[in-house]
Amino acid sequence: MNYRHVLLLQDLEADATPPIAVIRRVAPGAETLLIVAHVPEYQVGWVTGAADQEAPLLKAVLRAGAGAAARVEAKLLLRLDVEALAELARSSGIDLLALGQAARATRAVAAGVRKRLALPMLLARSEGWRDRPIEKIHCVAVGSRARRAVAGFLRDHGTRDLHATVLVPRPGASGDLPTRLDVAGIEARVTLARNGAAAGIPTDLLVLPLLPAALLSLSVWPAPLLILPPLPPPAALALSPVRRAIDVPDLIDAPGMSGARVLCTQGLGRLEPIPDQDVAVVVRGRVATVVRTRDGDAEIPAVPDADAVGLFRLSEQRGREAPDAIEQTVRLIRPGTRPLVLYDAELSDADLRTLGSMVGPDGPDLLAVRMRPTRSCAAIRARLRAAGFDPAVADGSAILDEGAALDVGGDLDAVRLARVAARLRGAAGFPVAAIVHRSPHTPSTVGFAALRAEGLATTLAWPGGAGPAPGAHPGRLDATTGAPAIPGNRIEVELDNTTARRWLLEAIAGATRRIHFQVYMALDDDVGSRVEAALAAAAARGVAVRVLVDSLHGLHGSFGARNRLLERLEGRPGVELRALRPVIGPPSLEDLKQRDHRKLAVVDGAVALLGGRNLSHEYYTGFGEARLTPRSRWREVPWLDAGARVEGPAVAAVERSFLDAWTAAGGVPFTIATPPPAGPSPARVVIHRGLRDACTLEAYLALIDAARSHVCAVNGFPLMLEIQHALVRAMRRGVRVRALAGHLTPTHDGIPFSGPWSAARTAATELVHSRLDPIVAVGGEGYLFAVPRQPGWAPGLGEVHPHVHAKLLTVDGRICAVGSANLDLTAGYWEDELMLVVEDPVIASGVEARIDPLLAGSQRIDRGDPTWQGTARRREWMRRWPGVLSV
């Protein structure tokens, strides 16, 4: 051990040989040994009256100390109190206070000096002491402060030759001690053991973090005792009252996982991102690197030679040494060889007990995943320790890079946990075998099982073995969407309402056998009545017409609502209409949010139309066809939308999407035949089932992450932060990002058109634009769609800014995606969606050629414009506000 200056407090008449022998072992490199003998009052005259002014007993003390240090001194204290002894220790640079055989009053003074100067104290009077180097020690660690003290002692005094047995009260009670030891760079061999289990293990020294008063009442101890100095307050408690403790999950240390949401400040009842600042990363007792947080996010570089790191804020701990400044220690979690089961950290106590009872020596490894971003990792770890679990906690939000938005509710946790597992299994090579979730809906998984907590007791064996090695998993689109590439299709993509109307009416008019038509909303207006007539005419000539509509948003069947257009269609001979998921009675959040958002038409199993258009005027009317005036209602203003026309084998996949929804609504099944090849284009038909998967979201992320040159997104709904972050990541790789949005309430000359919900939709527009602001701020190109004055518009009506309803993404001029799925949270998780991914450079570059003039004629957001900068700052708070359409 590294003590250099030792003060031994000893009664003058007591034998100093045994405690000095202990000091030789505990402080073998001591430079100074100061032996202080207290002279009782009745001996003062006898001692000071000796002829040579030194008592024979004092000479004996000096002889006993000979060789124990480079310099040995002995002093007599006629007055023994805390103040006098503390001043002597301070002036002598003492770093270890030793107590030999002494009277009770002397022991009390020693205890006071330890407390005042924060010194370790060695109780060196013991029986059975063996004169040999200290090789085995026992350290008692009960409670977090004790663990911190023991970690500091082993860091400062442990050597490779030392074997330390750390005693804890029960399994799982070691807290973060193993992590602290690793971060501190401790060389000693450390073993954790229960107090009782260590009773028969011999020890050369017992290390205690506290000084129990009962020990001072003993004159002899069974083994030498080292009492560690009193601890200062933890670094987190030393912070100013305004700045609270950081809360950090354990970090996934694997390829593709360096970006992590790791630092949050605990406020009253919530967790908030810490202000942007520098954070030091401590490895083996030294600052290895400094990272900059941005809105609570930080990228921790790989640390291959450590199992844990320490973190502290440089601004809060200025001037403190790295190990002592650490505010939080976290483990580095890497792929192992045993099957891994991820479980929701919010499992009930009963479910945790069931889970724990099923995991034996031959069972899988377990890893808790925090799914609720407002739940502190510290609280989760404490609960896991109390249950006897490994307290490692990964953060689902960090792994998915979801950011600080609070609109990701608990209903989505099972799907999010499945996504975390897929990300760890596919991108990072973790051998994930299963997830354990709390949802009534079992999420879809590929390659691993999804188990409900309540069903664990009936699970006979854990599924699966190791996951795929990094690089050996299927392509990301295949693995995350379950949608294979289908070759041999003829595909056209449009961004023109009149073209879309023509395609739909021509397809219906040309039908000979059957028409399958599905929409989210349908209005009894000029477009709705025209399509109604076409469907009725087809049914009249013997075509089987099946129509699906979402009951809630189609205003048909939910809460007693009846849609006149749909009622008329239902009454037509040869037309069968079904409303999906009618809401009867008081609605739940799931009733309101888990809707079917798909829009498609399949004619004779040979032609499929799909995209974002519902059945009403604004979706199928061209900008030049509308007769707009300043007094027009906002629904009279056409919207920008997009769709695709497909011929070939991919049509069967689109029709199977309709079949699944049709039979779920009670319809009679029908057969589907795969059409022959019709063209050169490969395509994927991605089907997302709300609350079961996130296939369209994963498809968007896979496409953005694969971009190497440029990305263009056409979408008028609030970007979920996960997609926003993916676009920012792409820009950091040098990818050009362009985004086209609009106004949910269309405007003319800066004035919103009137109509129902106009004010609310204008507020929602602010949220849409707020999600574009960070992209523009880092160099992305943001555009607000504009249409110049058209010949049929009323005089005085200038440029119009319509709503952008298209859901279109293009990447590198080689791939594009179009369908019903917005880039918002509702589409990502809640609603059923349909997307077509076209992997054909000819088509993708053609789509980009049609987008370019739209962007050129739109209003580009200038990040250097002081007006925009002020607007962006004003709505910056919206980054954490749940999306209006995502609540």
C-alpha cells in the first residue's frame, strides 16, 4: 500500500512492537513514522524528571520502530485532545493514522482526528497477526457510499499481488462497485462474496468504510482493521442546487452503436437533456476523451480495453482529479456468445421473479431495456438489484436515436423493444433469442421470439441460439420490413392530381372481373360522386366491387356517423362495402389511433394504384382546374400528393394487403393470382401493421442510412425525430438533403384560407416547420411548396402555399419510395400503412426530375435570414412537444 507518512498513537507503557509490526506490512514504503505517546498526568513528573530528559520507555518505543520507516521519531504529548493531535498530524503531512494499544479516551481523540482531517485509521493492535506481506484483504461494502469508498481505496492502494474479497450483504447488492473498479483502473484481483460466505476465508487485513463505535470499545481486535477516511459528498451532491445529477444508461459498444442518448438531467418528476457541454470520459483512472453533448446526445468512441467508463461534466467538476470527479459510471455492453433475452425494464415485480426463476446457469443472458424515457436509469438499477438481477440497463431510445420527443407513448413499447432487439441482432451482432414485453399485442419479429411476461411460466425452453454475426445478416430492407424485392414490374410514379384521377377512372372503366378499392377518408363532393358513378357502372356490368374504408376517418359506422356517399355505394347492386374497426362507445387511445391509413385500388388483379390520396376534391383536382378566390375554403385548394401505378408480380402483394384488411373486416376471402412480368423494375411492397411492427419506418431509415449522394423527402407532416436525426446523420456523411413541406392550412399571399379547423391546422403547420428547422440549421435545404398564380384564379389572388400530402422519398437517383406512410409518429407506429419501394434508377431519377421544378418554384428557407432564425428560435421548444397528429 502507498501510505508514506504514518502517525502511531500509543499509550506510553504499552508494548509498541505489535502495532509497529502491522505498520511495516501495511505501509512498507513509509518515509516517516511518528510515534506519539500520551503521558498521563500522574506520570508527567516521572517522565520529565529523568536525567537525560528521555524516559526509558520512550527509548523502547524508538527501538521498536527502528527500520519501520526511513525516519522514525517519537513525541510525548502532555495534553491530548483532537485539536493538538490534528495540528501535529497536519504539520507532519500524515496520510495514515495508526492506533496501537491505548486507553478509551485516546481512541476517542484518534477518531476525532480521523474525522477532522479525513484520514484513514489503522487499528493495529490485534491477536494472531502473522508477520508476512499483505496479500489477502477483506473489504466491507454495504451501501453506495461504502462501495465508493472501497473503490477509491483499491484504486489508490491496490497492486497486482493483492487479492481483495469485497463483502456484500447479499447477491446483487454490489451496486455499481464492479463498474467503479473497472473505471478506476484497479490492478488488484477483486472477488465479490457475501459476508457470511467469507467467514472462513483468512485475511491479512480487514478494510471498513466506516468506524463503528463498538470497535473503539475493544482493546484488541481479531485482525488489523483499516478504517477508510470519511467520504466527501458525492460529486453529484456537490453541484449547485440548480444543476442536478446526470442519469446515464449503460452503453452499447458495438459497430453502428456509437451514437447514443446518454446524458439527462433529473428535474422534478422528469428527465431533461443536459445543456450542451463537454463531458469527460474516464477509462482506467484517466480521461480518455472529451465528447460534446447536443440536446443530450453524445457519441462515445469505442473503448476496446475496458468494460466500463466514467463520465463527468467538465464545467461542473473543474479542478477535480478524474477518478474523484466521476459523476456516473456505466458499463460497456458488448455481444457475447450466450443467447440474449431483452426485457422491458418496466416488467412488474411478479414478472421479474418469474423471469429470474427461469434463468439458470445454462440459461440465456438477460439485459434490461429502458423503454420509458422519463424513468431514471438509477431507479431501474436500484429495483433490479433489489430483485437480485444484474443491474445493466440499455436505453431503447438511445439505440433507436429517438431524441427528446415525449410523443412515443407506452402503447408502442413492445414494438420499440422488438426494434431494439432487431437493431442489436442485425447491426451489432448480439445473439438475441427473445424479447419479453408487456403489451397485449405481440410484435412481429424476425429471427427471435416475442414473449409476453404473463406467459413466461409456460415457456418450456428459451428459443434460438446465437444471432447472425455482423455483416452476415440479410440486407436491412429485407430484415426490417419482411418485404422481398419482386422483379418484373412496370411502374409509373406521379405527382399530379389530374394524372392520378385519370389513372383511377380509366382503371375502373376498364375493369372486367373485380375492383378492390380502399381509402382512409371519402367525401361526398365533385370527385367522390364521380368515382362513385364509375364504381356503380362497373358493378352494373358484372364487375365485383369491394370497397374498404376506415370507419372513424371515413365517418361511417363510428359513433353512429353515416357517410352519404358510402351509404349510396353500399346500396348499389354488385358493390360490397365494409368499414374497418368501427368505434362503438367510449373510445380508448388505441381506438382513435390504431386506424387503417392505406389507400389503394387493384383492378382485375393486373393493375394496382397506391399512394397518399383519399377520395375527395383536394386529392384529385389539379391546381389549374381549381377556381380559387381569396374567400375560398381551404378544402377547395388542391394539395400536392403522389402515387404509383403498378403492373406485374408486385400487384399480387398489394392485393394481399387488401385481402388481409378485407377478411379482418369480416369479408369473404378471395383468391389471388400473381400476374406475369410486365416490365424491368424490381419493387418491394412494404406493409406496416399498426402496433405490431414498424416496417415503413424502418424502410425509410434504411433508405436514408444507405444514401451516399443525395436524399429528397416530400412530406407535409411533422418528421418524427428519429427520421430527422437520420437525415442529419446523412448530412454529416456529406449527403445533400432536400425536404419539401407545405402548410396544413393553405395560404394565399401569406393569409390562411378559411374553413373548419383552420386555426388548429395553422398551429400544426408550425410543428411541421419546427421539425425542418434543425435540418436547415446544419445545411439541409428546406422548401415550402408554392404554386404561382393560375389562369383560372380570381384577380388579386397571388401565390398559393398549399398543403403537401405526398409521402415520397428518393435516394441517390437510384431508389424511391411512395405510399400512404407519412414520416411522422402516427404512420411509424400506430396506423396500418402501405409503401412501394422502387429499386430502379430510371424511375427514381425520373421522379427526381419532376421534383426539381417543384423545388425551384417553391420558397427555400434561408438559414442566414434573421427572420427565419428568430422564427426557428421561437418554435424550438416544439422539438419536445408531442406532434399534433401524433398524440
